[in-house]
Amino acid sequence: MGADSGPDAPAAAAVPWRKVLYERQPYPDNYVDPKFLQDLKRNVGVRQYRYWSVVREAGLVAQQVSCVSLFVTLWSYMEKGDLRPATLLWSCLLCSLVGYGLYKLLSGGGSTTSGGDDRTSLADLQSAAIFLSFTFGFSPVLKTLTEAVSTDTVYAMSCVMLLAHLISFPYDSQPEPSPPGSLSLNAALFASVCLASRLPGALHTFAMLTCALLVFALWPCVLHRLREKAPRWTFPCIAALVSCGGVASLASLWPAGALLLSLGLGTLTLVCPLLLVRLQRHKDNIQGPWDEAEIREDLSHDLSHFLS
């Protein structure tokens, strides 16, 4: 379709063609002027990705998968009796203190003399005490919550919920200072309750839920602050350490699974960004001085006629 489209195009060459529909012109309907595509633009505003930048962002996905692997490994040790609840609780307490100190350091530049910071720390301590008190009090109830459900069903629900947690996790950005998205967090906590209900005692359930809060709610907040405030090299190092910890923990229980996990993390972190950068050259987004057609269909008349 070009400038000579139609039999009447040469005869009408003396009359300039205009891109209007409200008046009749001596040109066929399928006529296209050569100047029509002069303002055509391709890939305007398209973000050009760099390989190592994409690898850095993919590290967030890899470390979140490793966190799920680490949590499941801790649950398996408790279910077998190889890990005592007191040991897990003391470890969670130590990690919480270190993480909270790092969070406050990155938030206020290490200043602890401000009265506002003291009030915030007191409020955080009160919130943690309330949560731990309610969790400890309801642990016997949560322990017997899924007694009427078969173990296979509980494990299947836990797998689905952990997968939903990984899919719905807000990898691009996180609201500050809130924990991750509600769907992701609720799915992870639901899976934690299902798994914790299969542990031997109420103290085991309490320890497992405390660990779930630390892994799925508090750690993403600290990680977000590290990505925002810490030096640029800090996040890749932490993501690599968490990924290695997830693989190593799974290797202590299931070496073949640890091998599969390491291959999956390597593919996710190194191969997928390479594919994204390579396929970006085939992106073709066109823009021009034309109006895009919009199909708007009003079904209210047909619906009212059908209902009548």
C-alpha cells in the first residue's frame, strides 16, 4: 500500500492529500500518502536493561525462594525432633535483635538519642510483646486446628500457599515500613500454621510461628531497607549468603533436592536475565500521529432486552 494505491491517485496528484475524514477528496479510500509515516517512532521510552542490573534484581527472587527452603528445613528438623523449640526461639530472638538494630541504624543513621526514636522502639517492643503473648496463648488451639484434616491435605495446602507467597511477593517495591503485601504474607502465615499444627507440642507450634513471622514479615522489611540505604554491593552479598544458606540447609536433608534448588537458583539468577537482555533487541513498539481504534461495545441494551 503506497503512494500510487488506487487508479485515481495520479490524476489527483495536483490536489494535496489531507488526513481528514469529514470531507470528500479525489483519492481512493485505501490511499496512503508517503508523508504519513514520517513521524513514525519506534521503542520510545523503552528501558534498556543491563545484564548485571537484572542479575541484581533477580537476586531478590532467589533469596526469597531460599528463605522458603530454610523455613521448610527448620520445620522438618522440628518435626523429626532434631531441633528443640527453645533452641529455635533463642536463635530467633538473637536474629531479631541483630536485624532490628540494623534496621534502626539504617533508618536513623545510628542516632539513638532522639526522643522520637525512643518512643518508636518502645512501641515496637509493645507490639512484639502483644504478638508473642497472643501467639503463645493460642498455640494449643493452633496445634489442634487441623486434627480433622488428613496430613496429605495439610502438606498440599502448605505447598500451594508457599507457592502463592512466592508468586505474589512484591519484588519490585515494598511499602515502608510495612511488611510485604497482604496476600503474600497471609499465604505464608497460613502455610506456617498448617505445618506448625503437625508438630509434636504447643511449644513447637509457638516456636515455628515465631520463626515464620521473622522470615516472612520482618526480614523483608530489613532487606528493603538494605536495598534502599546500604551500599550497592551489600544486597548482592546478602542475597548470595541467603541463597547459599537455603541450599546448604536443604542439602542436610535432601542432597538431590539441594542440587535441583541450586540449579534452579542459578537459572533464575544468571540464565533468565541473559534471556531478557537478548530478547530485548526484538522489542518493537511503534508510535505515531494517528488515533488508535477503540472498540467500545455497550451491552446494557442487550442485557436489559435479555432480562425482559
